[in-house]
Amino acid sequence: MRNYIEAVNVAIADLERLPLSNRLLKQAHAILLRGARGEHKQPGEFRTSQNWIGGSGLADAAFIPPHHESVPELMGDLEKFWHNEAVAVPHLIRLAISHYQFETIHPFLDGNGRIGRLLIPLYLVSKGLLVKPSLYLSDFFERNRGSYYDALTRVRQSSDLIHWVRFFLQGVAETAAKGRDAFSKILALRTDTEKRILGLGRRAPNARATLDVLYRRPMLASANLEQELGVSKPTAQSLLKELERLGVLEEITGQMRDRLYVFSKYLDVFLS
């Protein structure tokens, strides 16, 4: 998850000076695979050998993507499709087609699912439809894993693109509604938490700054807070203990040293 967040943040920052491109996807791919599964499978580069989906090899594979020599040209065509304004296709439909095309080309040896899902918020941000990469369809795809693969397969086997587009749009609608509800809960949580720290007097500004850190890093040790706020170790420890006392944080190690604090109420918004 840490790699995914870093890949998103780096790609979003680059979108301020670069268009959505295969270059950005390759860079994100290199970050995603860093120290993770597939880290030795050409991170940041399109594959130079044949891969397959399902089964133990080409003989019993559920699906065999295009030959690796075709990948650069196919991905080049896909990049042109993202930016071809002469094609009168609504953005969400274009995105549904793009995701299908990406997963069918399967341009990397590993990590195609993760990059294919990352492509969705990157496209929406690049087109100005989102300010932040706040629409993640990963949960919808995982909860409907069988239907997801069936919809992709129907396009490949019977050219039933309409079924896939409907499935994709259903995912967008459900994810957007869930995101709206989560945002409302976060606003309510922020209001409640701000009220709790008002009584901290002179420590309230530092406590508020700690909250800002927690929304980015909901699990913290005092060393993390020292670095984030540029405060001393005793100050960081005191802030965390005060927030624990106020019911904002939970200490999860039960240890006297190397304690770890979690902003559980914030995490629960996304896990509920």
C-alpha cells in the first residue's frame, strides 16, 4: 500500500507538467514493484517476453496477451486514444475502453492489475474531472472479482463491449457514492476531533498539526512525529499521549518503548 500511495503521489505531481503517458505509467510501475512482489520482473519497463493469465503456462492459460514485440505499438496507440479529441467519446466511456485495452495488452510482466487500476484516477485527474485521485475502483473490482474477469473475457471472446462498459460505469457510480459518504464521515470526525483538542491550551496548535499528519499517516510512532513536525522527542511523545487521553488515538503495542499509535476512527471510515 505504501508503494501504491507513493506511485499515485509522484504521478499526480508529474501531471502538473506532463500529459498522461506511458512514461508516467512506467515510472509508477517502477515505484509499485520496489521491494514488492515482482521486483525482479522488469520494473518500469514494458515486457520483452510473452506472459499469460491463469494456468501454469501457455498451454493451459486462460488468456494469452499479445506478443511482446507488439506491446510498444499497442501502448502507443492507447496513449494516442487518451488524447485524441477528434474521437467524440465521453471520458468515462473512454476510460472504460482504456482500462480494458490496458489489461488485454498486459504490457508489464507483473503488476498489470495494480497499474491498470491506477490508470483510472490518473486519467480523471489529467482531464480535470478530479482534483485529487479520490476515485479508487480497486475495492469494487475485488468485491466483484468474478464479474470483473467475466466482463473482460466477454469482450475478448464475443466483442461484448457494452456489457463491460456497463459493469465499469456501475463501479464508478458505486465507488463515487461510497466516497461521498466517506467524505461526510471524515468531515464529522474532523469537527469532533477539533473540539476535543480545544482544551489543550498552548499545545493546541501542535495537536492540530499532529492531526494534519495523521490524516496522511494514520499510524505513527513518536519518531515519525518528530520528523514531521520538527519537534523534540519529549514533545512528540507528549502530544501522542494527550491525543490518546482524549480518545483520538489508540496505542496498539502495549509496550513502554517503541510505541505505535493509530488513528482508528479515521481508518474505520474506509474499512466500514
